[in-house]
Amino acid sequence: MYNIYNPEAETMPLDKLRALQSERLIETVKRVYEKVPAYKKKFDEAGVKPEDIKSIDDLHKLPFTYKQDLRDNYPYGLFAVPMEDIVRIHASSGTTGKQTVVGYTRNDLKIWGEVMARTIGAGGVTKKDIGHISYGYGLFTGGLGGHIGSETIGCTTIPASTGNTARQVTILQDFKPTFILCTPSYALTIAEYMAEHGITKENLSLKYGFFGAEPWTRGMQQEIESRLGIECFDIYGLSEIIGPGVAYECQAHSGLHVNEDHFVLEIIDPNTGEVLPDGEKGEVVFTCITKEALPLIRYRTHDVGYKITEPCACGRTSVRIGKLLGRSDDMLIIRGVNVFPSQIEGVLVTLDEVAPHYQLIVDRIDNKDKLTVLVEMTEENFTDEVRKIEAMAAKIRKEIENVLGISVNVRLVAPKTITRFEGKAVRVIDNRKLHD
Ligand code: DLL
């Protein structure tokens, strides 16, 4: 049996879903045209009027929205309601430029609670469960997003937030939460702390984990499952659309279901802007059709994914996104070949010699790109014998080169020497960018 929080919405017949999307899109387009000057200008420049949008099939006629639009209208310029109706603000971390600010009305928060309840509910969580929320609380949407979903279901909710792993592990042991939300990299940090302190998965009551906010592979998923003794679910979202709760994995584990009655997915060719056929890899684009405060139209996420339209065993009718490969901004181009950090992670997690803690360093030496994979030896395989290290590194290098098709360097480092992260992990140090 597959757990479904809101069967009526999540298994809606497709014709009914498309009709609902059409009705909501038409209303949203009219509203943003009237209420948001920047959208009126954008639509006018593209020569589209709200009347041109007669159904969801007309979505492709609308212009895209970019992160730059949020920056140009910083902080509140794209809001479609007066400030007195905004009850919450969040913001993205802004590592690449000015942070982007997003707002929610009371009704937007209700929607967030609903889509996050579907997300957690899809793993099997019910109101009898106890949730440990270890995403950061604050301007980041992870903490309060997990929190609102857990409370909407009616679970006992522990707002642990990030940091102080010792305290987190004490709470996990003493308060007996049955599910946890954090970044996959932090789940590993918790598992590592437990191992170091002789605490086993049997000392905890965890059954499920909902991890996201950064790309992670199926191999990493299995690693966390076995170390924490839980079933892991991938959860996806971004602040500009609502935060976590845009798409979620069900117990069939075959892609992430999009909450399509609220967010419409398109996959486009990032160069031409054309919508791609189902199954083809491209840039993920979302349109919000129910949000009041910030209903973004055709928002370019820079995430790379593909659509899965075959029916899912769970009975949900919604379209799915295949596990996300990463952001196009994180994609490295090494001597002309596209490399996602997640491809390298996919290899490393299959190898017994190394722990899944890694970092990629890119340099340009004599006008040639050089990719170095820094990875930790496991405690069991740790050695300072040069010959042994070299043999191990050569083996790993071959495995990675087989997958990527380009030559790389592998540098094995001692256990626990690569930085641990409480939030999103930083996997790439691209020294080429320093000289741009
Ligand atoms: O990371 C929202 C979130 C919080 C999602 C908690 C899941 C769990 P932002 O900080 O705006 O919002 O970052 C959004 O993170 O465009 C993706 O590049 C990446 N991302 C989020 N979830 C996943 C995932 C939150 N499951 C950006 N897999 C997105 C891969 C993800 N990448």
C-alpha cells in the first residue's frame, strides 16, 4: 500500500487536472498583468495579452522570468498583493549576487503546509509520528517548510534547526523522533558522529528521512539508508516557487512527483527556450498557478532534469521529474566535456576504499583544465604507505574516468579532513573562476 496524504488532489484524473491548471493559469496571468508592473511590461514587450492565454497549452506563449527579474525588482517589486497581506518573508542565500526575497500571504502558507504534508505523507508519515527538522530555520525555506508540513499532518514537531551535532544526536535518542529532515550531507555528518560515539541506529527511533536542498545520488541515498536504518525520500523545491514541497518522492522511488495543481513544470532547451519532448534532459521551468504573493511565471530554475510521464505504481497521476542532476551553474565544463559533481559522487559511493566525503578542484594549468577529486579514505582503509595510496588512487581514477570519459587526478586524504556541512554542501572549488 502506498501512503497518500490527499488522494483527491494527488490522484486527480489527468483531464480534470489539466482543466484545473488551465483555469488557475488564466486567472494568475490576468492577475499578474494587472497587479505587477514588471509583468505588464514583460508581457507587452513579448506581445502577449492575458486574453491570449486560453488554456494550459498556451503556457509556452508567455515570457520567462529570471532570477535577474527578482534582483531588478528587489526586494518586493514582483509581489502581486499589498504588503499588508504579506505575513512571511524568506530569502535565498545569495551566494551569487544580491539575495532574492520571496513573500507569502496567509493563504500561500496554507498551500505550503498542504504540499509539504503531501511530501512527508508520501513517505508514510502520519499524525502519530514525531518529526525532527534539522534544516536551518530562518530566511532559508528548509526549516520552516519542513515545520509547516509536519504540523499540517499533525505530527509532534521538533524544531531542531541546524548545528551542534552532539545536541542533535541527544535529541534523536531522547525525544525519539520517527522521521528527520535535513540536507543529505548533514544526514551523513550525523551518521558519522554516531559511529564515532558508539551510538547505533538501534539507539534511535527513526524510520524515514526527507532529504534535499542539494543534489544527491541514489548511491548516497543507499548509504544513508543503511547507516541510519531508515527509508530515504528525495524532496525538491526552491524559494522562488515556495521552498521545499515543489516535488517529492513516493514509496515507489521512481522520480519526484510535481505538485502540479500548484506548480506547472516545463523542461526547456536552455539555449533556444523551446519546450523539449517528454524524457529529454533540459532546464526545469516552473509556473505558480495558485500563489498570491509571488506567482512567478515560467521561472528559469537553472536546474537540470527531465520529465517522466509514465504512470507511477503509487497511483498518483502527476508528472515526475527524474532525480535532479544538479544546477547548470554547478556543471563543470572540463576540456569541453560536461561534468556534474553528482556523476562523480555516483562512482565514489560504490567504492569501499573511500568515504562519501569529497570535493572537486578545478584548475587551469598551461591553458588546460585539470580536475582533481579529493576524497577521504575510510578509517578501515586508511594508510600512510605511499605505494598503497597510489594503488588505491589509480583504481579510483580508472573508475571515474570510465564514467566521465576524461582524465582526472585523484587525491586520497585522511579521514575527516574534508569540511563537513550543516546545510548545503560546497562540492566544487573552481580556481578557474578566480581569473575570470
Ligand atoms: O533548497 C528549498 C529546499 C529546502 C528544498 C529543503 C528541499 C529541502 P533554495 O535555497 O532556494 O531552496 O535552493 C533551491 O536547491 O534550485 C536546486 O538547485 C537545489 N535543490 C533543492 N532540492 C534539491 C534536490 C531550497 N532534491 C535549489 N535535488 C534548487 C537536487 C535540489 N537539488
